[in-house]
Amino acid sequence: MEGRLRAVAELANHVAPTALAGDRVLVVPGSVGEQLSAGGVRRGATVALDGPLGSGSTTVAFAFAAAATSTGEWAAVVDPDGTFGACAAAANGVALERCAVVRRVPRDRWGTVVAALLDGVAMVIAAVPPWLRANDARRLSARARERAAVLVALGPWPAEASLRLHTEPSAWAGAPEPRLFVSGTTVRERTRAG
């Protein structure tokens, strides 16, 4: 009997506690993560990220991509306009060898591409097309939840989101720094009620 108890105790020492993917948080580095209540984003979440042109929303998206790639996971960007720059992404901590960029997605395939990426990577950052319907957005959010992936929607998201972020340009107090948008961006967090 004593031998069995010892074997169970040894086994218990080698088994790590189980953490469900939906309960884990991807920690977002830097000033963006400092502004989020959880310091990051829960897996399975949809983050609606918007702001005026030049306000730093792309830089905030880079911070989310860095959160995934810095832990050895993959991120993907759906970038129909070709505005996602590799140099800027790398400067903001994105491990480029773990970040796929998909460009020139046909209008009728956008939702399919985003859904397929949610099946295979930890984080998908997608520029939201203006014609996206609320039902399609809800289906993509459900897909992210089911796969314990994070969907970061850049632009107006026509459905409910786990987290809504809005970027605004800030006035400079001193000389510009190399990371202009990180230092010059204010992020406002609006979490889902309930």
C-alpha cells in the first residue's frame, strides 16, 4: 500500500495543473498591455480595434501580434491594402518568422480566409471590410471562441466583441521617439457588459 501511495505522489509531482485554453491570457507587452485591465487578452476573445487614421491602431495591433509570437505561437494578418509593414512589425516586437501575412483576399473569400486562419493560429489580425455583415462577424467571433484563438478586428466591427479598443492621437510632450505611435497613442478599453 505504501508503495502505491508513493507512486501516486510521484505521479502528482510530474503532472502540471490543467489550464483550459479559454482561461489563459496572452500577455500584451509594453504600454499597450499596461493599459489593459488584464494586462493582455483572453484566448477565444474578439478584440474590436479602431481609431482615426494615424492614431496608432496598427501599432496596437503589432503589440497583440508580438504577444502571440513572443511565446512561440503563430499570428496571421489579413491585410488587403498592403499596409502591414515588416520593419515596423519587427521594431514592435513581432517575431516575423511566426507571422503570416495574407494580402489580396477576394471580397467573397474574406470570411473564409479569416475562419481558416482562426483554425490554425493563436491570433488573427484582420482589417475589417466595410461590407461585413453582423451575422458573418458573429460567426467569426464564435469560431475564435471555439478554437481558443484571438481575433483582432481592425476597423468598425459590426457585432459584439469581448473587448473594444479605440486609439486616439496624443500630443507630444517632447521630442519624437523612434516608436512614435506607441508613445503617442492613447488606448481606451471598453469591455463587454455582463
